[in-house]
Amino acid sequence: MDTAMVMSRRNFLRGAAVAAVGLPGFIPTLAVSAQSSGPGFPLPDESVESTIKRLFGHRTFQRGDDKMKLELPLIAEDGGNVAVTVESSLPVSGPAAVSSIYIIADKNRRPLLAKFSFTADSGRAFVSTAVRLATSTDVRAVAEMNDGGLFVVSKHVRVTISGCDLPPQS
């Protein structure tokens, strides 16, 4: 795996400012770390099964059709800008409340499109955004409860023009 060296913007600017001022005898210490794909980070071209296992482990999903509503077009003319709305009747406070909503596209190179976190101050579990889709795919919305429960709804979208770079076909 290629491990590119990464430097934070703040440390780079701090070092550049010191070099511009020309403080003699002062050598800035720049924090440099290697990128890695530790727990919680996706691997390049991660499969949807690997993404779901990484995010949710071996917990079981419950159908959320009566608790969540996933809205997106049946046919997306432009995969680069597909409107998605997730609305849930599940509470955002109390012992069994929505803590996060995930949007996952099965056939994207990186299936996890978005994660939204909620608190009691959120009022309700509602998300409206636009996503990019590589090809016709199933899109899932997963509501993660603070007690560990998972509810899922899905919908198939037909994409006419890809919104993402696809890997080379062999």
C-alpha cells in the first residue's frame, strides 16, 4: 500500500512563517504522519459488504419501511447530482434514539456517501442532501440507534450519466 506523507496545513503555515521571518537558530518541528486505513477508514475500492462490516460489525438490520422514508428519483439524469432525502419518525432523544443516519450506494467505488449524527437538540431525524452515483445502484439509508439497533430502507436508482470516475474496465 502506498503511504504518502501528510503534513497538517497549520504546521506547514507555521513553518513557512518562521522561515519568512528568518528567526536564527529556530528550526520548526513539523508533525508528519503516514496515511493508513485503520479502523473506521475505508480502503480504496472497498466493497459494500466490507463497508457494512466495518461500520456495523455483525449486528442485524431490521426493515425500517414503517419508521423511515427514503426519497430519491427512480431515474437520475445526472449521477453527479442526485437529490436524497431521509425522514424518520424515530425519536432523537431518549433511551432508544437515532444517533446517526448513513447513506450507502452499493455500486460506488466508496459505498459510504454520507453520515449524519443527531442529538436531542436536532429535533428530528431528517436529512436532505445531494450525492454522486457512479451507476445504477441500490441506495440504502441506515438509521443507527444509540442502543445499537439498526434500521434500513433501500431504493433502486437508474443512473443515465455517471457522476463518478469508474475504474477501468478490463
